Amino acid sequence: MAAANRKNPQRVKSSESLYSLREFLAEFPDDETCLEYLWRERHSPDGTHAHCPKCDQEREFKRYATKQQRQSWTCVGCGHHIHPTAGTIFAKSSRPLTEWFYAMFLVSSSRCGIAAKQLERELGCNYKTAWRMLNRVRNVLMEQEDSPLFGHVEADETYVGGKPRAWPKTSRADKLAKKVTVAAAVQRKGGVRASVVPTSQAASVRTMVESFILPGSIVYTDESHIYNDHGFRTRYGHRTIKHHAKIYVSGETHTQTIEGFFALVKNGIRGTHHSVSRGWLQGYLNEYVWKWNRRRDDEAMFRQLLASAAGV
């Protein structure tokens, strides 16, 4: 086998990466290249002609240098300006597009996410800027789809927050009140949905789970009283696994898949972010759901995230 060329390294076939850092730097080396990408993706596939909303027809557009450093293309017929960043998460941002694109690359390529403090160090910006960039990516580009789950679906709930042993001896209800309740459901060989529940009451959790799943589906849960409801059992084909009896798998009846998703979320928050407030937890759930649903795609996650950014 021929020796590798240090001056022209290639992504090896055994690598799980679909899009490497070197490929990213080669494709988007500067701000102008990123702006050109948005222009072509959003308005002008050939880079010259686009639909002018003022002329209401296909016209030629040119990019002119201005003292204001305007990031726009101008219609040669009427002078109308089109800004490629308008209506996107990049609008009215003073940070270079290369930094936005790099932030999206880091988010899409990291298994457990990227902390705002780490992005701050990477970009040399302040913490508020780094946090806002990541927040926009999670809550706009990674917003969960509302398509229902069907077929064989696992459902469960979990509680995100501090460890109960650090608190005074109180009732279970008081301990759960200090945590954030999260309900989730995963379709076997399919996608996952997850959401913060306003309260830990059984009816609230059950209502959230039912909003994820089509009636008539077969739902697998543990023996929690939350799902011990007549309406729930008549709406779905309900299968229960008895964890209290130390039974975790019985044929097709188990909740291993959804528990694996919860483990990924909790380990990511604990290891990368350390703590997440109730008000912003949904955005982090969006990120983990988005990655889970695309983990087996043939297209790189960065490509999909970039296409969402251009389409917003």
C-alpha cells in the first residue's frame, strides 16, 4: 500500500466521519464564500440570475462594493437589494459567517454537544455571543418535527436535575418538584420525540406521551402508574415490562431503546454542560433528538444543518 501524502491527506474509508474538518476548511475558507453559498442556495442557483420581488420577474443581479459593506446583491433593472442572510439565524449578526458555520460544524460533529464556554474559547468571542449562537441553532435549526410515531413504540419519562441525596429528607413529590420532568417516545427502527413536561403529574406526562404516538400503535412502557389508565390502554396496544421484578427484556417487550436515549441525554448534559436550567432544557433535548434521528443517515449532519439554515 502506498504511503500517505502529508501534503494531501484524505479521509480514510474506515473513518465514521462523513465530513471532516479539513473538508470544511477547504469548502468555507472565508466569509465571502459562506455568503456566496447562501446566495446560491436561497436565491440564485447560477449565481447571477434570481427572481426580483420588485420587478416580479427573473432578473440579473450583481454584487457591488459599497462603503457600508452591504452584504447584498442588486437587481440591475430596478436596483432592489436582496440580502442572503435576511430571515435566517445569521441576520443582524456582527459575527462572521465562517464562525456561524464553524459553530454548526462543531454541534453536528460532536456526539454529546458543544458547551458555550468551549465555543467562546474556539471563536474568541464573549460568552453571551457563543451561547446565543448555540441557542439559535438548537431552537431554530434543530426544532423537532411534529410527525407522530407509530407501529412499535417505547415510551418513558425521566427527571433531569440534581441528585436527591444532596437534599434534606423530604417526600418523593418534593424531590421531583426540584427536577425537570421529561417525557419521550421512540419508534423502533424510527425516530424519537422528547419534550419537557410542565409538571410531574401523571396526567401531564401521559398527555405529552399520547401527543407523540398515533392511536392504534403498540406501546411498550415500564409498570409506572402513569400508564395505568383506562383511556391509555384503550387507545394503544399496551405492553408492560416489570422492572421492579428485575425483568428488563421479555421477548419484544422492553424499554431499552428509550432508556438508551435518556442515557445519552443525561451523560451529555452531565459531561458537557454540567447543568441546564428548566427554561432552556427543551433546546438541548431538540439537539439530542435531531442527532438521534439522523445518526444513520448517509448524508453528513453538517450538510443537513446547513441546508436547514439556508432554508429558514
